[in-house]
Amino acid sequence: MKYRDLNIQTQREAPNNARTEGFAFLVRAGYVTRENVPTPLGEHTLTHLRDLSSDPSFLSQLSLPTLNSNNETFFPIASGPLEVAHCPACKYAERLELARFAKPVGAKHASPLLPIEKVLTPDCHTIEALANFLEVPREKTAKALMYIRPSDGQFIFVVVRGDMQLSEAKLKQHAGEVRAATVEEIERSGAATGYASPIGLKNTMIVVDDLIPQSQNLVAGANEAGYHLRNTNYGRDYSAEIVADLVQAAAGDACINCGNPLSVSSTVILATRNTYHFENILLALAEAHHDPKGLTLPHPAAPFDVYLMQVPGKEMDTRRKAEEIYNSLQSAGISVLFDDREERAGVKFNDADLIGCPIRITVGEKGLKEGMVELKPRKEKENRLTRLTILMSLAGPTELWNLTKDQ
């Protein structure tokens, strides 16, 4: 394909709205606009990636650092909207809101179940205030969260340990779609906002995190403003319709598989099962493959194998010879971006680096007089002189890549 056919518009400066280097280079190289809308070059590249995705090993060919769960593939990027918990040791990965971890149970041996004791706890509307007032660790408290299931109006009372955070995504997996209960709905159930527990409630679905049955003598609400109950225990004082993993992992929690600390990264999603997010893949390629001069897209991810340009000569028609090379390579199944502009060589060299094709071929008068052209792999510093006859006799992309390795 020819440069002018794609109407490529490169830029010397990064856009002021660029949050990452990769995005900045996509704009500068003319793949997307500042508003992140694909240009003709970008659309051509996305089509190329879609064609590649028919191969099941597609993503593994792109040399991208990825995080992989059972069903999804993520690319770590600071500006990404999705947080993923992952284990650097065993490679476990999952969306943070669904990630599992080895929960700290506490004492190995169960404590004796102590009798319930109602205590005055003024102005203790939060777990932190309650723990400070009673001088107990947060893991010795029970946190109450209340919801309504819109499908049937069911009041749902959730209990997690006070040192844990509920994952609503996990709750919805077990209880269905929910919304937060209003103060009126909470009071109608018999609970008291800020002082609630599941003890004594009726017409309520109780859902508890699986750590609760393993935690004895917890402080919980007394369902009366200003009061809490010491020594509440699951099984003796209340039971639940659902006992499941409901809490959210955090950085440093123990991996469910190997026990090593989990890390948490911001990411974009590249694939869900066999559904690909190609614009995110293009961004990931730009983030992972660039240097100070521009993109360094690898084969086969690059939209073109070769960036072909010619330097005008004084005695020879380098443009005509470049056209012959272009047609020959295209006939051999080698994809070529032919820079057919009447521009200075320096501009073309800079744009070639920005666009990032794996190989640049330069047709110049000095080389042609000796039957040679310049061949330069994008990631290497030095040009190579290659015989024109060899280049014109290539039978396919594999021979081109071998040519770059042999010299």
C-alpha cells in the first residue's frame, strides 16, 4: 500500500492529552487521532489484527506482557480502568473484584463461645470507631451491609468480618442483582442503621462470608441505636441461607494457590475467551513496543513488513526502481508501505521510525550504482547493504526475515 493512499499524517510533538507514551506514539505516527479515533492507517492495522486472530495462538505472537485468568487476558497499564489481582510467583490472575485469596483465619484453635453481652457504644457508627471504643482489633468485629434484590424485593443482610471489604461483584454472583437498602427499608426489617446485626431479623435473607463461621466471639450490632453485642457467633446466634467467599482481595494478601503476596495492577482487557478487543490490543502493542524515536512493532503485529522509501538521485530514477521493488515484494506476499511522497529524506527517515514497521528499505542512487539497497531492521542501529538481485528474488516473508538474520 502507498503512503499517500492512507493519507498518513504524522506529528513531531506528542499530543497534550496523552496519558501514556504508547498512546502518544499512536497519535504521532498517525494511527489514531487525538480523540483516539482510528485513522485509515489505524483501521488498516485493526483489520490486520483481526485477520491474525483466526490463529488460536494470536495473542502469544505479539510479545506482550499479559496477565491471564481462566477466561480473560489483561495488559497492565497505569491508565487502565480494570484492576487485576495477580501472583508474580504462580501467575494466578483475576479481576480484583472477583479474585480469591487465602484468608487469615486467626487463631488455629477455636475459642470457647462466650455468652452474648449487650454493651453501650455511643457514636460508634463505623467499624473503626467501634474497634477503637471497645479496644478490640477489627478482625474481632462483624460488619453489616444491607441490600434489596429488585427482582423480588428481598431484603438481604450481608455479614463480613470487620477487617474485610465486601465485593459486590461476588455478592451478585450468589444473590443476584442488588442495590443498597434505604434507611426506611433497613428500619422496616428490624435492623438499626449503624448498629445492625442479623440476630433476630425476620423475612431476611442472610448471606455471610465464609470467614464468619470460622471467627468466634465477634462484636456485632444490637439492632438498637447506641448498642452493640459482644461475643456473637455464627451457628449459635444466627444462620445464613448463603455462606460463600464475598470479600475483596487487596495487594499483599496471600495467593489462593501458592500463598505468595498478591500484586494489584491497573489494566485494559485484551480478550474474553475468544472475543478480542482490538483497539486495546493496538494500544498494548504501542505501550510494549516503542523507543524514543517511535513504534517498534514486531512481526506479525505490524501492519506492514516493510517501509519502502527512495532518495531522489541526480543521475538515476530511484523512484522507478523503488516501484519495481514494491511490486516484486508485494507479489511475493510481503506487505509493504511505500512512501511515495516527494519529501526530504530526513522527513521519511523520521516517519519510518515513528510508524515502526519491522524493516526499512531505502533505495538510493549511490547504492543502486553498485546493485545494492539499504536494509535496516527497525530495532537495529546500523544499515545493511543488500544486493538488489537477492531482494527482487525473495519468494515470501520467511525469506525476508532470514535475509535480515543472515547479514
